Amino acid sequence: MGWRLENHMETSLVLGALQDAYAAKQPEEGLLHHSDRGSQYTSHEYAKQLKAYGMESSMSRRGNCYDNACIESWHSILKKELIYCNPRFKTKE
């Protein structure tokens, strides 16, 4: 798994997380990489890295909130049970 925490939402943030995840798991070619339509994920640089890793990009349809409903629900539970209920995460440090 790869993750990053920064004060910005630039391509370098998600690109670094992708590179960490790839290095940790070394997935086979053909992995389906699903993301939202954020500018970080639609950038040329990110698409180029996905292609270099042999990953196929998958995104929700424009304006269709139901495409990501299941993962958004999961993230909601994760945040409620791990992040918001845990006082040790008051700052990034």
C-alpha cells in the first residue's frame, strides 16, 4: 500500500503514493487502478506512470456519484472509526 500526507493536492502527492504502492506490492500487468476524476489522477504525468507500470486507469463517469458509492461508504466508516475517534491524530505529525 502507498500513501502520502502533504499540505497540497498536486499530482506529486498521488504520484508518490502510487510509486510507493507499486514498490511494495509489485502487481502484475493489467491491474485496474480506480480513482476519482481529480486533476491529480487525470494529469499526463500520472497517466504516463500508470502506463509504465502496466496498469489500466478506471474512473467514474462524469457527474455519476453512484459509481464510487461503495468505496465512499467504506471511507466514511474508516474515518468515523479510526480517524475521528482517535485523539492521537490531532496533527499530521
